[in-house]
Amino acid sequence: MCPALAAATLSSIASAQVPSATPYQRQLDLLVTDASFDGVWRCVDWNQDGDYLDANEVEAFYDESLGTISLSNNSSISVAPDGTAYVGDSTADIVLAMRDLNGDGDANDAGEHRVFFDNSNPAGIAMAAMQSLHVDLLGRVYLAIANSGSTGVDMIVKLEDLNGDGDALDAGEAVDYHTVPGSVSTADSIPTELGAGPDLNLYYTEAGASGAISKGVYRLADNNADGDCNDPGERSLFWDTSTIGAASPFHWGMAITRDGRFYLSDHSSNETIWTARDDDNSGTIEASEQSVFYQTSASTWWDVVIRDDGSILLCEDQTPDRLVVLTDLNQDGDALDAGEAVEVYNDTQAVNGGLRPRGAAFMRGPELVAAPPSVAIGASTSFNVTTNKPGELAAIFLAISNTGALPIPPYGVLEIGPLNIVTLGVGLSDANQHFALPFAIPNTPAAIGTLSAQAWCGDAYRQFLSNPTTVTITP
């Protein structure tokens, strides 16, 4: 769903709830933040062989030596629906916003990166040790902040650029969304990762070490719609993980699927990826609803990212540094069987070595919809494509059949009949990243049936095919 449409659809609940943006229905390249490089890498599978091991498949998206803003411990990243990537740095104490405006594949140029939030904010919020950030469907940025000694408090912060000046540093743009109760010492609470659930509530992982607050996943629900979750009953322990595993867990990464399944990394001594879903709708995860999804030895798993094909991607910052994709091929509830864990990056094998992944996020790929998807002869429908950023070229193609997948590197997969494609129209996406193309259905019974369409979008650096969509033509 495009940002403008989402805003209109969800305007009545936006102030109270958190609509999820990720995982995107269609994904493009992978952005990986690397605190050793002090920058962000762009991973592009140019030859579509399923990995990032080949030449030029790992390129600098932001390099502090070429940009104007220095990074130090940049360990979290999220990509907003409008294509902006937000990077959190827990030592520089900033949120850096970046976007490739000129289509050269990076965000190093003037005007392509800026400080979105820092300790100069008028709300007086201290970013003592920011652990992660998350962006929702409306483009609001949520931060998980842990205190540091005598500085700051353990809290979740909501950021929103209300005046459109490109930052959240003006009055009213930073809100204490939740202050963790009962946290006295530094070790009591360590909010680590954030994610929006399909129930429109925000979830965060707790890794406090003192035992004063149970480790696990907490749910924040703004029940009275006052814009925060600091009132009684608005915070609840959704998944108590204090006793899972052989050792005390430390959760850094968490990802939530569209159907409410949670994946949680535990990298202290357990080296485990846990999974759970509230199948009985009790409001909590019970012991029977949690299980080991993946487990290894001598690994340090950090971020967990859901791919659009349902598999999950893990970031490992250790020797060797790796990106691993887990897929439950035999549908037995785990990825522990042969062939279910695949390295898509290993710094000892890659042509472009040196990637040390802490956080990762997929860029949103182009999305095509037909509105309405069913129409009578003699009437009209419209094909609407959302591109990755404004001003991108978009071409929409039409076919009378959907013949399966035909990979066309590096543009993705053609999923409509290649032998009978016609170009329906070409144009540039507008300021809201949309390109719409009306389509009049001939007023003849011969038109009855199903048509398939797909879009091709992009800029000078990257072009990519959208998802296929269909229009059913009725009498």
C-alpha cells in the first residue's frame, strides 16, 4: 500500500495504533548497516543466483568518508515506505536519514543524507544508548533506547516529521511513547528490538540483565488513543523468555510476519532462533506455542529480517561474517534440516569482502494493483504502480495469459505470458511515487476473460519488475 493511500485509510486509527510496513509485499535490494565500516552496504543480486557473493553485488550505499555525517556504532536500520532508509547510531547518538535521489545507487551525495533526530531535540529526550529503530506504514519512526549509567531512561520514542522539513527535531515531533516501569539500574531494562504486529500494536524485546524485569517480548497497546502507551494496562508481557534455552537469553533481533509469527534471535550462549505464534489468541505465548526454529554453535546472530518469500534472513557479525537465509522446506516448523540454511553472503567467499552485518532491511520493490480488479465489458479499470521513489520511470505491460516464472536478470522475474505482451503505457511516478494508467475495456463479449499485467520500474542504477496482477472481465 502506498503512503498516501495508507494515510487516508488509516487516518482514524493512526494516532493510536501502529500499522506495519514490513515485510513489504515486494522487496528489492538489501541494505546492511556495518559499524566497522561506519556506513551502509547495498547488496544487489545482479545475476539472480540467490546470493551476494559475486562481483559488484556488495556496494557502498553510504560511506562516511564520502558523505558529510560521521557514524560510529551504527547497528540498526529500517526502510520507510517512501524509500528513505533510517540508520540508528548508539555512539554518535543520531538517527541518520538517507535516500538515493539522483539514481546513482548510493546516498553519498549532497542532500541525500541528513540528521533526522539527535540529542538536540526540544523534547529533551536523551538518546543514551539507542538499540534499534522501526518504521511503520505511515512513515513514523520508533526508537528503542536504553539508559547508560546516569544518562537517559529506558524508553520507546515515537518520531514524526509533522512540518515536512526532513527531521523530527521540532516541537511535538518526538513523543515518549513508552517509559519502561520498574527500571532503576542500568541493567534492569535493555529494550533491544521493535516491530509492529498485524494487530496494529508495537512489540519490543527486553534483554535486561538484573532480573528485575522479565526478559521477553512486550506488547504496547494505546488503549485510550492518547498517543502513548504509558497508561495502566497498555504494556503487557506477551512472550516470557526468561526460562527458555540452556542459558540466560539475550535477544537482539526480532521479526514479525504478516500472520503474526514471531522470530527471535538469542545470541548469548544459546545461539538460537526461536519462533512462536499466539495460535489460541490468548494474548500471550504459551510454552506449547514456542519452539526452536534454528540453532548453531559459535555464532552471534543479530538482526532477523522477513523476506517476501516467507523465509528469514539472519545477520551474523562474527568470523566469518555471514548472511544466512532460513527456509522451512519440509514444513516441520524449523529450519534444522539439510538444505534449509543457505549462506547468501560469507566474507571469506565473496568477491566483495568486508561486510560485517549488524542490522539489515530490504528496500521496497515496485508494487502493481488493478482497481477495480473485476470489471464488466464497456467499463474501465486502472493499473496503479508504486515505485521506490518519485520520478522513476514506470512501464506497464499487458498479456492475455500468466505463464509462470521467467527470470530476467537483473530485472527480476517476468510472471506474465512473454509471447503476447503489449505495452499499455509508460510514464514517470509522481511526488507520491504513483503512476496510474486507465484502461477501458472494449464493449464486446470477446473481451470476457482474464488479463495479466506487470510493471517495469526504476532509475539509472536499478530497474526491477513488479508483482503480476490480473483483471477479470465479466459480461
